[in-house]
Amino acid sequence: MAKQNLPQHIAIILDGNRRWAREKGMPTVRGHEYGAKTLDKIVEHCLKVGIKHLTVYVFSTENWKRTKFEVNALMVLLEKYLKDKGSEMAEQGIRLTLFGEKSRLPKTVQGELNKILKQTKSNKKLHLNLALNYGGRSEITEAVKKINSKKISSSKITEKLIADNLYSVGQPDPDLVIRTGGEMRLSNFLLWQVAYSELYFIKKYWPAFTPRDLDRAIEEWQRRQRRFGK
């Protein structure tokens, strides 16, 4: 992998936790636990190779439709992950940002999130975005509402103005979007931001995804010619 030509921003759809667990005869919650360990490894690898922005799709607005047991288990796991990783992120130079609507999350999760967001807000080594209770259409809808509330005339509404009202304000759009688990769709992920992103699909489930798999995705991205419509 060429170190001099790296994507600035990688976005990953972490798919396949439940299927991975079922195939191994485990409860589905175990798949999410192993998925959290995989996330640790990938974040560490991004720090090592010099990726500046990483967005991970953790929990979508549609995921609330899952069983109450699974959703509750996911929230408990998320709270533990944030509690365990907060100080470590701060020390590693990671800045955490939330993409999504926080108010529907359990108060305990909100509390841990608020702590880390405050702890890490000045860090610059890696910008880690958690897409949590996130939906691309919802994000764009909320951006339109914000703009409308400012009574801005339609003649002054530009693509930049819309981008400045998205969760990703101030960050580059993803250069590379990776989806694990074999599915080949975006599933309402960063619909505005991925207009010119390169897409990479891999059959491996997220808990089995490795830093070497990430390197291969980056190598593929480096081989592609990005024209941006030219």
C-alpha cells in the first residue's frame, strides 16, 4: 500500500455481526461484541497508517425496528464501549464526533457520549465519526429545516450551505466507502456526502474484517482513477 497517496476519509458500513454470530452458533449479541473489538483494531490501524477521518455506521434509524432485547443489548454494549474508550481516545489524539440524533438514545449512553465529545474536541490525529441513530435522509431533512429556520432566501441556498448544515460540516467527503457482509447497497448512509466516493464491497462479515482487509481496500482505491464527472 502506497503511503503517499492515502484517502483522507474512509467510511465503513459495519455489516454482518449477527450473521457471523449465527454461523458460529453464538447469540447475536456476541457478534456485536466481537464487532466492537474489530472496530478497535481498525481505529488503531487508521492511526498507524495516517488516515485522518473515519466514519463508522454503528446504528441506523431503522435499527430500532429490531427486537427490544437486541436493541437493549446493543445500548448496553455501546455504553460500555464509550466508558472504556473515552480516556484512551483522548490520549491517542482521537476526536470523536456524533453523526445522528442523540435524544432517542438512553440517558446513560448520552452521558458517556457527552463526556468523550468534550474530552476529545481539540484532538487532531484522527477524526472518528460515530453514525449512531443515523439516517442519510433524516440528516438531509434536518439540514433543510435548519436552513429554513434561518429564513434564508432560496436564491442563496447553495450546495455549500447545505453541506454546512450536515453532521459532517468541516470534514472532507469520504474518498472510500467500505461495506462488509456481502450486501451491495448504501442503506441510507451518508447519501449527500458519498456522491463521488469510491465504493468497495467485501463478503467478510465485520467481526472477521482485519487491518489487512482495510489495506487491500485502500490499495484498490489507489488503483482507481477518480474523475469527478470530468
